[in-house]
Amino acid sequence: METIGGVILGWVENKIERTKAYNKANYEQIKVQVPKGTKEKIKAAAEAAGKSMTSYIMEAVNEKMNK
């Protein structure tokens, strides 16, 4: 059995496929286009808040929807 860093390669590929299947079944994707420079501003604001860009944006969307 081939390994890299003590990880069995077949296990890694299997994990990736299971994760892809789970995400496809449980999540949807939204593509958002923003003016140049906006992505970096959002990224910096998210990092300052200790969040990922996704969680930062979702928090903002949820706040707006709940008003």
C-alpha cells in the first residue's frame, strides 16, 4: 500500500470524494462578481473579524435578510 507522510493514498482520495458528495448534497454555490479591489477589502475585513470570507459574507446576508 502506497503512503505519503504516513497517509494511505486510497484513503485520501476516498475522503476527497466523500467530501465532494456531501457538499453537493448539502450546499449550493453562488458566484458573485465584485469590482476590482473589493475582494481584498472583504478578505481583510473577514480576517480582522476572525472569520472566513464565506462566514463573513453569510453573516452580512443573514443580518440584511432578518431586518
